[in-house]
Amino acid sequence: MRVKIFAKSIVVLNSREACIEALIKTGTDFQGRPPLKRNNIVLPPNVVFSNFSDRQVLSRRLFTKALKAYGPGVMHLENILQETIQSLVDDIDRRSGCAIDSAELSIGYVCCVIASMMFGEKYSYDDELCHQMNQVNSQVIKATDPFSSGAVLDAMPFLYDFKFLFRDQHKKVDSAKEAITKFIKTRIEEAKKSFDANQMRGCLDYLIEQQMLEVKADGQPSLDDLMLEGLMVNFLIAGLETSRRSLAQIFLDLLHDPTLQKTLQAEIDSQFEPTETITLKDKVKLPRMEAYMLEQMRFLTQVPFMIPHMAVRDAEVAGYKIPAGTVVLMNSYHVAHNPDVFDEPFEVKPDRLIDESGKLVDRDHPLRENFLGFGAGRRQCPGESFAKSRIFLFLANILQKYDVKVDGELPERDVRKYPMSILLTPPSVKVQFTRRQ
């Protein structure tokens, strides 16, 4: 369908077929991004929000290479992830019998993991760096929220020059820009001073090395400092926001469905001794765990319209002509909750992804194909594998060691009622962890 907002045409694609046609089959026709005034002010050019260009393609390539170089398969990072999990367990044990806020726990864990991935060191939950990451992230999200009054500035950017209008929004934007610029530049400067090519630490070291190695004909680095800052934004903002929401959804699911919790624990107990540590290579042993992870991601579909796309030239989808410059939204929320595909789409039912032999259904199964939560094509999320890895480690190790129970009132689990910004946000809940015998 086509709608107009402030005289701007927006086309919404509501079927999987139309989304795949736009994202993959039309090449680069819909790989642009609409200009978003507040994002462009707060954030340096980055992989997620930048318009399609040679510079954006280079940034994405380096971002992907960095993830592969220091991704799930590298022993150094996996050791850090396992140590982070152990720190999480130790923290829960210290607070035995006390209610723990699920949002606080999720954010703490994800901040530690992302900081370790970026900088190659182990961080604890009370580390000042992790607190800074969380604070900076919160400021950026509030300053760029597309469902706030500041969205008018994105739709009519000329209003931004009238500083007496939307004063509160101007303060949020200025404060967020200052906070994220200071945080990222400080970390890059520190990493460059201590950089040692013979002792690589995290993804930032890898990108610094690429900056030294990849030089253009004029002698300037292909990866300049502004691009480097943009890549760090992608690690920080995109990685933190999506993972913490998935973990918040997981707690709601376990508390609303005790049978699910027992089923996943039974699968873990059938494969591991209580004292064993579950690692990433053990994922294949837990098909029901993976089925649940995929199902909760489908149910939540936390980016319901994906990041907005834009037609970079006159194009066509499903027989309809779409002029260059048109904003195109992919309704991944409807694709993931289409009742013609999913029986009871607003229920969390992991068994729908398990075949008759007890294995996870193949990637080309319709129930898996109708999840576009990480996008598709050239602008598919490059951090999908790492996001699933850190969620798996959290869920498997927590359920191996604890029974999870609600403390107080249990919030409703209905994705149709979750607060909306660019992402859907599950409510937090007070949780008690009891060591399993």
C-alpha cells in the first residue's frame, strides 16, 4: 500500500514475496536509506543508516570481516564470553534469594559481551565502561526515536534551523551527539596508543590494522577515522539494543510458560552433566533450544518495519511502479505473524520448528523463511550470527543452573501491546533464580 505523511510518499510491502523481491531480486534498486535529520546529526556515517554508496559498501565489508576475524569461532573471544557467563552466574549467586530486574540483568550481560568483542578484554557488570555504554546508548535511542515529537524534524528537516521550536528535542540531540562522540573517540584514541599488531585484542584492533593496510592511490586510508567511528556505532547501538530486547522476551516466555522452561532444561540435562560448561560448539546438541530461540525472535519481531529503505532509482515491485526517492517499509511484523502461514501466530510455539525426527526444520522451510527479523540481501544484518551466539550462551547456561521464577506481578506477554519506538520493547520483570539440584 501507499500512504502519504507530510506529503511524502511511503510504500509499505506486506508480503514475504514482495519484501524478498525488493530486498534481493531487484538488485540495488531499494538499497537506499531515507535522510533522517536527527540520526545524521547524532551518529557518524555508519553501515546501518547510511545511504547506499561505495563508502557504505566498504564499511559493511570491513564490519563483516571484523566479525569473522573475532567472531564466535575465535578461541580468545569465546574464552572471554565464557568468563562473562561465569561472572553472570557469580553475580546471580551473590544475590541469592533477592529479586533481580530482568532488564538490568540483560543490559549488564550484553554490555559486557559487546565491550569484550570490541576491545578484547573481560569486563564485569560494575565496570564503568559498561555503564557508559548503557548511558550513551539510552541517550541516542531517546534522541532519535521515530515515534516521538522529534519525528517532525525528520519529516521536515528545515524546521531544525528554528531552534526555538522543539527545544527539548534539540537538547536531547545535542546531548546524545556529544556523549557518543566523546565515548567512541576516547576508545579509538586509547586503542591506537596501545595497538600491537602482534597481540590483537578485539574488533577495534582489527579495524585499526585495516586502516593501516588499506590505502587509496592518494595515500589516504580507505578506512578513515569517521568511518571507524561509524563502525563502532554499529557494534554499540545495533548490538546492544536488539540483544537486550531478545533477552527480555526470553524471561517473559520462561515465566509465562513453565512447561517450556522444563522442556528446555530436560534437553540440556540429557546432553550435559551439571558441572559441564555449555559452549558455542554445543549448539547442535540442543535443537529444541535453537527452535525456541528462532520462535521467540519471530514472535517479537522487534524491528517491525525493518530500517526504512528508499528507492535509489525508478523501480518496480509486484507489478507496481515506485519512483526514485520513495521510502519503502518492509512489514516484517506481518510476515512473521501471518495467520495463513503460522497457526496461532501470537503464541510462542517452538515445536512448530521441530520435525518428526526431533530435529530443527531446514532453513528453506516456510516457517523459517517467513522470518525477516535480520533483513535480507545486501543490507541484511551482518551481526546475525554473533547475536544468536550470545543469546544461546546466556539461555543455555542460565537454564542449566537455575529455575527461573517471577517475583511479584507478571507483566502481560502480548507483542501487540508492547511499547513502540523503532523497536518493540518487552516489559521487564522481577525474577528470582533458584539453583537447580
